[in-house]
Amino acid sequence: MKALIFLGAPGAGKGTQAREVSKAFSIPQVSTGDILREAARKQAPMGLAAKADMEAGALVPDEVVCGIVEERIGEPDCRKGFILDGFPRTLAQAKFVDGMLEKKSFGSPLAVNIRVDEDILLKRLTGRRTCSVCGEIYNIYFNPPKKQGVCDRDGGKLLQRADDNEATIRQRLAAYENQTAPLIAYYRAKNLLHEVDGNQDPETIARGLVRFLRTV
Ligand code: AMP
């Protein structure tokens, strides 16, 4: 296994798919968004500093997220491979990943780009609910829990992310278009890009993706 990078707009299903791939290959999912949210919840200095950007739908400074990733990737469970979920999001971050992988003699990453139509993206974001206990992701339109507001697996309360509101979603989509979408061309030019049709249902996408990743 190697370093996998999950690219895609907010709501494309990066977290959902990264979870499945993480289970299938027993490699950790490193989500900068999850790490930042957890830091903010615990009121850690890094989390508090990032909170304003996150609430505004803007990107957190490169130095902050690069520091997070470098520290996390240095942990022993990442030695066999890992999934970067939501990182890199800028060209500077992509170059940082290149340098980090080279330093660790990890070889080239594989970038998986999950493409989703905008109308579906909006429903995925506004309908998303996350279990406060296990992190399982539901969607009130596409994948509702059996009992409203409660996780099927452990009965945990389902929460809506603070940044999944309409005004912030607009900013996040703009940040994606301006700063992150250019990374698709960056990895394509290096022949390190795998495109996935993210409009399908999550199980179908995961099955196809895991099947493909077994061949690389
Ligand atoms: P996500 O959970 O991936 O949607 O990320 C939620 C928010 O965390 C983003 O809107 C950004 O404010 C921040 N964030 C997460 N990953 C990054 C990153 N790689 N670069 C900059 N900001 C990030």
C-alpha cells in the first residue's frame, strides 16, 4: 500500500469513502477536518485558532495543516500506508506532501478524485449528519438512520456540522474551486490520478474503488 490522497469538493464523499478504504486495507484515515474539529472541541490552541476560518468556510493556513499531517504521518500506524482525506487542498500543501513522501522514501502517492454534480453536493452537505460517538456518516435524504437523530450502530446522537449551513457551504465550494480544484490537473500531469464517479450510491462507489485499489 502507499499514500492515498482523496480529492473532491466538500460533500463529494471523501470521508465516507476513506472510511471504507481504511477498513478494507487496514490503513488509517487521516482527516485534517476531523483533527481540526476535535482540536476545536477540546479547546486546544490550534483548534481555537482554526475555528474562525472553519466557521467562515475558508481554508486554515497551510503551515497549520501541514504541521498536523506531518505529526500524524510520523505515527507508527502510518508506516504501511495511509489515506489523506481532505489534504492537500492547495498547491503548497501538495508540494509539501511530495517532499514529505520523498523524505520517508514512500514513493509516489495515488490521488483519487471523487467527482459529484453540484445539486447532489448541496444535498449531501445540507443532509449530512454524523454520529457523535462513532463518527458514522448519515444523510437525511439519501441514507437516513432507522430512527431520526440516532445512530443505528450505537445509539449515539447524530449531529450536524456547524459548517454545513448554506452561507458557509457557498464559501467552502468557492474555496474548493479556487484553491483545490487545480490539484486535479497537478496529479493528472504526473499520471497519479484516478477518477471516480461520485454521483452513485456510496456502497457502489466503495465497491468499485476497493476493487480498483487492489490492482495498484
Ligand atoms: P472538511 O472536514 O475536510 O470538510 O474540512 C472542514 C474545514 O477544515 C475546511 O472548510 C477548512 O476550514 C478546514 N480544513 C480541513 N482540511 C484543510 C486543509 N487541507 N487545508 C486548509 N483547511 C482545511
